[in-house]
Amino acid sequence: MLLTDLQKYNIILASVSPRRQQLLKSSGIPFTTFTDIDVDESYPDDMHRADITEFLARKKSEAYKIALKEGDILITADTIVCQGDEVLLKPSDREDAFAILKKISASSHTVYTGVHLRSLNQSKGFVASTEVKFGLLSTREIEYYIDNFHPYDKAGAYGIQEWIGYVGVEEIQGSYFNVMGLPIHMLYRELEKFIK
């Protein structure tokens, strides 16, 4: 079983995201957290949206400056929200958060999460995508969410696990946990292959 096999490894999650940390902990995978990675999150303008997150996850992996030792497995990840060809980033302020939430109201968007695994001898990246459909959000509902929750550290200005996810999401196709920032099922299976 993977959880038993992983006891022999030092899994390092290089992420400040409390949601990614929570998901990995809940999966039973033993890990330590490294949060001191500063990386330029720019990407080529002509890059296809499905490739952006894997590109950024790899950049984060390469920015990890501590030399990996035998038995170390580094995990980095990045999540974006796309509506059509537009990438909806983390909002810069209240006005930006409102505009993003108004945009995804009564429409569908795609959440992509890229994950990169790296050890002393190998590296591998993969991407998960999830389609999310929101119902119509009123101005008062959007303002309530912005004022009472935390849209500013989230791509697309929302957390599906927060109030707005309960009242706003009509339909989801793909991994719910991917929308939270880590496609845990896919990560589990990829780790299984990675250590073989």
C-alpha cells in the first residue's frame, strides 16, 4: 500500500497554501512543509492555458534551493482559473474581486492545477482540470462573500470550500479537490508510479 511505502520517503510540500497542506494531511500522506519559495509567476503570453500551471509548478520546483537527498520527494503545485481564453488571477483588491466574481456568476469556468514531483533522480509533472458552473450571484451575495471570507489569496477570487461554493456552485465536472488547489486522487496515483 502506498501510505506504507511512503514512510521510507521524505515528502516535502513546497506550498504556503493551507488548503494544499490540509488536503495532503487528510490523505494520510506523511510530509513536511517548505514555504520559503519566491518565484516569478510569469509565463509566455502564447502558452496554452492547460500548460500554464504545469509550467509554473516546475518553476516553483526549480526555485527550491535546498539540494534534494536520496529519499526526498518534492511536491510543488499551481492553480489557475480560466474563463474562455482569459486567466482569472488572484484579485488585487476589493474592486477586482467583485469584477471577477461578477464574471463567473451564471457561467462556467475551468480550474487547472499543475503538480510537479521531483526527486534526486527524476521529475514528473501533470495537470488536472475541472469544469465549474456557477449560478447567478446577486450583488449582495458577492459583497457578502468578499466582506466575510478570503477571496484575495485564491485564483478566481473564490474558495469552493467556503460559503460561496455552497450557495453558488450548480455543477462540477472533475475533481472537487482540484478546485481547492490539489488534485489529491491524481497525486496519490502519480506518487504510486513515481516511487516504483
